[in-house]
Amino acid sequence: MKNHIDVVGQFKTDGQVTSIKPFGSGHINDSYLVTTLPENTADYVLQRINHRIFKNVPELTSNILKVTGHLRERLISPAGALGHFEVIQLIQTKAGNYFVLDEEGNYWRLFNYVRNSISYNMITDPELAREGGKAFGIFQYLASDIDASSLYEILPDFHNIATRLHNFRNTVLRNPANRAMGVEPEIDFIEARAEDMHTILRLGEQGSIPLRVTHNDTKFNNILFNNKNQAISVVDLDTVMPGYVLYDFGDAIRTGASTAPEDEADLSKVNIDLNLFEAYSGGYLEIARKFLNQTETKYLAHSAKFMTYIIGLRFLTDHLDGDRYYKIAFPGHNLQRARTQFRLLESMEQNFQKMQKIISSNV
């Protein structure tokens, strides 16, 4: 804890630090809740940025500052009045920067902590789903007038299916961890759907859908709720960069409308919950219909299949590569995650016409 206190001490904070404890369930960065005294002073979230993945921390920081500053300004204006929604804020260091580099080469940053906030890894309540949809709709709406080309592409080709499939196929051929034997059904599953999963990429290349500022990691646990279960903020902004809104919608459905956690071992428990899908879609489109074009709306249901596919693809690739990207809790964790995603995708395929009708009824 002493090292953490030394790091926090380099930021412009209020109060006296009383505890620093591990916080959240992210796969990539290490996060800690920093509590202070007296009780009316701010608390904070300290993060050690995984610079093996996020290789350009200054550019990442620039994106966060630009987008959060813009969102905050739009919320202040009458046109941006959206009730209780708020934007998280990076805390400046005493030296005037927004991150600290320690002696071991680790990058640290500090955010304000939204007091009395709640996040959910999974939900069963349609009202929570609707609020979640509104939250990401608000985020995209407030960012819709930012020139996407003004942001850095922090993770090039992050959701580019051509790149992800190339990496996957290369990993299968190299088989660096000797794990390709035994996952032939999963490999076949990927290949059988590969052509259809190029749809969003083709739409973008044709200019049918615009490049926008997107969150790119819209898991449901990146939404904060207050004690009335109203969505009040969107967090985890490392992957904010140019992208297609379909990616954001699809990933939110993948995590927010599933009947099981993303690593559920009992695949019989894994399905798309159409009630949650309808609620999330309704909340999202209540806001997002203000700026989406017709093609973006038409492919929202497809985007849920696509993001479930590509995340499963990435889990399987990491398993074959020796678990180099995602944190794992046990051997075979990434394979289990991949199988869960593929079962969820099958459920979406079985219910796809119903999903399309739900979208149409909310436009």
C-alpha cells in the first residue's frame, strides 16, 4: 500500500488517504479504490495502465481528455440537459500531467470516484437494461458532433474482422502453445460464419455507415447506476476512439442481454434474453435515433451477433496463443469464455428474426 500512497500523493487530491483496495473486475488494467477522510472529501479510482496493451499512454490520455471535456460541455448547454448523467474526470498531477510513470516503468492515473454508484456484471431486470441502453445512447449522442478523425486510434483494427481472422488463422497454424488439437469444433464454428461477419466492415468501407467516436468496450459493468437504479455515467474510456456505433451496440447486447456470465461453463444456461434485448434497445434508441442513419439502425440486431462472434474469436485466439492478452483465473479459462460466446451466438441466430422485429418496433 505504501507504494500506492506514494503514487496517489503525486496527484492533486483532497483529504487524507485511509485505504487503497483492489476494485472492479476488469480483464486488462489493475484498479484500486482510494478512500479518504474526512468523509465529505472525494474518493478516487487509481489505475495502473497495462502499457503492454495500451502502448501509447499519452495518446490514450489525450483521447480521454478530449472526449470527456466535450461531453461535459455539452451537458452544461441547454441542448445537452440529460438529468442526472455525469462524466468521469481524470485528476491532474501536481506537475500538471494526467499520469505518473513510476521507477518500474508503470503508468498510473487517477479518476474521481462516483460516490454511492453501483455496477452490475449481469442483470435480469428490464428496467436496468433500458437504463443501460439510454446510458450508452447518451454517450454516443453527446460525442456525435466530435470529428472522429481528431482522435488517435489507440488499438488499431480493434474490431476489424479481417485483421482478427488473419491473426486467428495465423495462430492456429503456428500453434505456439500446442493447444490446437481438441478445439477443431470451435475452429470450424469460426470459419463457417467468417464471410457473414464481414458485413459491418464492408458497410464502413462502402461509406454506408459513418466513422464516429465510439466507446468500444460497452460491457454492462462499464455503466454506473445510482441507488435508484438510474444510469448515471459510463466508465472505462481507454478504448474511446474512431469506430462504428454498431460495435458499441453489439457488445452491450452481448453482455447485457445474456442469461449467463461470459465464462459460464454450463452452456445450457447461455441464451439471449429477448426481454432484456427489447428493453436495452428501447432505451438506446430513445436517444440514439436522434443521430443514427437508416443503415446503422438496420444492422443493430446483426451487430449483436457480430460482437459475440468477434469476442469469442479473440478469446479462442488468446487460448491458442498461451493466454497472453486476457487475465485468466484458471487453465482453459479463455477456451471456456470462447465456448460461452459461441453458444450465445447460436441463441442469437435462432432468435434473429425476433430481434430484428424488436429493433423495427423501436425506430
